[in-house]
Amino acid sequence: MLKRVISGVVLIGIIWGAVIIDWVCGLVIAAFAIAGLYEFFTMLEKKGLNLYKYFGIGMGAVIPVSLVLRFELTKSWEFLFVVLALLFLIIMQFKRRQNNGAIIDISTTLFGILYVSWFFSFLIKIRYMPSGLGLLVSVLLITKLGDIGAYFIGSRFGKTPLLPRVSPKKTVEGSIAGLVFSVFGALISAPFLKFNFFHLIFLGLSFGILGQLGDLSESLIKRDCQVKDSGKLIPGMGGVLDEIDSLLFTAPVFYLYLSAVLKI
């Protein structure tokens, strides 16, 4: 627990120092995305998959770095990038001596790029929006408060298993606490968001649900790979992917909500 608290304080310090300047924030997010992608592919290697690890990491790094540099080949250039990545993966498969597992190797490499790098890179897009600093602080606050509430309340008072097949330690009590803490995070984010009370409640509940789905999704991947943590980079907490998993769903949904629904 002491290691977890110290790591948490250090991470908060890094994030707090990074979010002030948009391009520094973008580089930190890119570094987290690349580290998370490395952990994702390493887990799959332990499962015995013969995937394109370093190609996937390299292609995955292009997405956040290009956003930091504000590079846009086309308006929706990410989709073109995905097509090109798939094309290169197929060409690389032609050079292999065996065809066994070709579909799995190609699809898991592409999935890692989309799931970790692309989804997490939406935080950079949020930071670069008008009033992006407040919006980014809000999504981080709402999502991570939900994580904190679910962990501490669940570990102390949790008795009813939530999905033991996917994550044995997660409980219904912890899940409910996570929703409450996410709503609380939304309410204290009111100065940044300038939403009305009911809008904030809706946002908090939505983020709470999405954040827990992101957490459970990563737990499902870890169970399939038969590992406890995605890595050991963060003492007491595990890997980078363990810490950003809830944001992988809240970040893209929040960006799309802001840009498509609210027209920000």
C-alpha cells in the first residue's frame, strides 16, 4: 500500500506538471501510450502469439506524436493510417515461411494499435480543444476518482463478486462506490465544464460505467494471457496499461461527445 501511495503521488505530480503546457502534455500522453502498447504486446507474447511487436509499437507511436505535431494529412487521416498499417502487416506476413496464425497475428497487432494508442491519444485531442486544459482535467478527475473509489471501498467493504471469471477481486460494492466517486468527480469539475447539475450527474455516471468497462476489458485480456499485472514499471500499481485502462474508453467517448454533440 505504501508503494501504491508513493507511486500515486509521483504520477499526480507528473500529470499536474505536464497538463499546463499543451505540447508537453501531448508528449507525456504519447509516452504513456507507447509504454502501454509495449506492455500489451509483451503480454500477448507470453501467451505464445507470434505478432509484429515492434512494428506495432512504431506504428502506434505515430498516432500520438502526429497529434502533438498537429499533423493532419486528411481530415480523418487516422482511418487512412489504419488501412496503411493493415496493408503493411499483410505484406510482412508474405515474408514469413508459415501461414499458421496469420489472421491472429495481424488482427492482434492492429487491435493493439487501435485499443491502446489510438484510444488513449484522444486525450491529446481533448487537450488541444478550446478550454482543453479544463476539459482534460475533468476527464482525468472523473475517471480516476472512480478508480480510486472502486479500489478502496471494494477492498475494504466489498463482499459480493462482480465478475469473478474476469476479475476475481472486483466487487459489486466497489463498482457502486466507483460510480458514486465518478459522480462526485463530475460535480467538482463543474467550474471547468460549466454544465448544469443533471448534466454533470449524467456525465459522472457515464464515465463511471465506461471507466469500469475499460478496467474489466483489460482484466479480461490479462486473464487470457494469464498474468496478474500488465507490467512492473509502477511500484505497487503494476504496469502503465493497468493505470490507463479506464481512460481508454472514457477519453474517446468524451471527445466525440464534445465535438459531435456539444459542437465544441
